[in-house]
Amino acid sequence: MTDSVSHAYDAVAALYAELFSDMLETLPLERALLAAFAELVRDRGPVADVGCGPGQVTAHLHALGLDTFGVDLSAEMVALARRAHPGLRFDEGSMTALDLGDGVLGGVLAFFSTIHTPPPELPAVGAEFRRVLAPGGHLLLGFLAGDGPLPREVDHKVAPAYEWPPDALADLLREAGFSEVGRMERAPHEGERFRSGYLLMRANPATARRIREPGRP
């Protein structure tokens, strides 16, 4: 699945960057949410934009005063991000195996970057996000919001994607060692097909101890 998603985004990287490079200009609610996230994580350590695409949101976080860098599975997306924002760091990598030490980040942003992850694989992603976050650090996760008790596969234009009921996704992240701070949903804008959902989660200290000392209470 990882390779197929990477290849799919490599193929559309240039078009994607052209279409979405200024997307935040028309998303006032998202800008407000990112500003709140920035206030929470500022001065707590570096912030990773995981699934950064061509880097427009990474650059926005940097403009908000954060020490931020981007990570993406697609080599073409990373190349575009580096060209568009030469003063920022962008790395190629997988959200299931981030090349980062335990507890080194103050924040993680996953702005619709987990939507292609099959539901059985998403707990591992949540655990990886928790591993790299310091206790008290924050995760802001954007997702396709769905109804019903279970996630549902939907027809995305680039690769298969999944809608998640907000309660079910929040429960999954709690199991990974997070506490919910807040959530937001909004209806689709013109040209959008899905509801947008956002979960703001805080990393629990107790889980950090279990990660560092596996098998101990």
C-alpha cells in the first residue's frame, strides 16, 4: 500500500502543487486552527509536518514562528517542497517509521496525510506519532469525517482513502497514548466531496514511560 500511494502522488505532484499551493488563503477555519496549534507547541521543540506534500503548510507553520520541517513519502513532493521553500527542511520518509528519536518533537501535524492508510494499519501510525512526541506535545490530525460506527473506504482521486467517524478516530488515538483537547468539523466547500474533520490531541506522559521501558508497569 505504501509504495502504491507514493507512486500515485509522484505522478500528480506537479499538478497537486499548482492546485493547492495557496489553499490556506480560502480556509479561514483551518488557519485559525493552525494558529491555535502553533500557540500550543511554540517553544516546546521542533514540529514535524508529516505528509507535507509540496510544503505549503510547513511554510505556513514556519511563518507562525515554529521550528518546523516536512516529511513525505513521495520523492517528487519532497523535491517540489525543497524548490519552493529552500530555507526549510524536507525529508523523504514514512509516517510508520519516522527517522526521529523518542520524544524529540513538540508537535506533529498530519494534515489529511493519514487518509490513505488502511484502518488496520492506522494504530501503528498513531503509536509512531506518540513515540516521537515529548510528553505534553500535541498532534493535530486532519481527516475525512464520516458517519456511522466504522471507517469507510471512499473513492479518492489519487488513491483509495477512508472516512473516519470522529469518535472512532479519537478512540484509536487514545489507545495510542493521547488525550483529546478538541475537535472541529466543517461541511465541504464548493468543489470538495467530503466533510473535513480535525482532532487536536495531547501526548500522555504515562505512555512515554511505557515506550521507553517496554514490559514494565
